[in-house]
Amino acid sequence: MTRAIANASNYWRASGALTALAACLVVAVSGVAHATAPAASVTVSYSDLNLTTTAGNKELYARIVSAARQVCGAGEVDIRNLHAFAAEQSCEARAIAQAVRDTNNPVLAAIYSTRPHHG
């Protein structure tokens, strides 16, 4: 397999996996018992990124984290409510981990492994 075909193959595999990102985020939110809002999803746009580069994958990771925070309600939790805060952090961590796993992209996985796993 030539390098161009391999890169294209990786891109399409990641493309299909990232399509599932919204579903993963919905699953993560529905697992939080305290959630007051209905489960939501966020579409993560990445067509402008080059997923064969570290820079492109860092940007994708940032977008995944942002989407997870949005769906899990990071701005809506009072940090004094430790149960709600822990549930929100857990929601984020699960959503991010699932999205990274679904991409099946070694560069993104390496970036994820160097980050704190709470989002």
C-alpha cells in the first residue's frame, strides 16, 4: 500500500469513527444520573484539519474536549456540589476517551495519553 493510499485509508477510518462522536457524547451524558437537561450531541468538525500531523490532531483533541465539556454541562455545575462536579468530570472523561478510541488514530491517542484524563 502506498503512503498516499495508507493516509487516505486512515483519514476515512477516522472520518467514520468521528461520525460516531456525537453518539458517544450522548451516551456519556445519559450515564450521568444528575443530568437535568436531556441528552445532547455536538458535531465536531474536522474536515479542515490534516489528521496526519501532530498539529492537526492537537486541534482535533481540543475540539473533542470542548464538545465533551459542552455536552456534559461543564459551565452549569456548581463546584461546591461535589457529587455533581464529580459526575460532570466523569462524563467528560468518558466522552473524550470514547471519541479518541473511536478515531483509531495513533497520533491522537498519543496526544490523549499525555493529557490529564479528566478533560
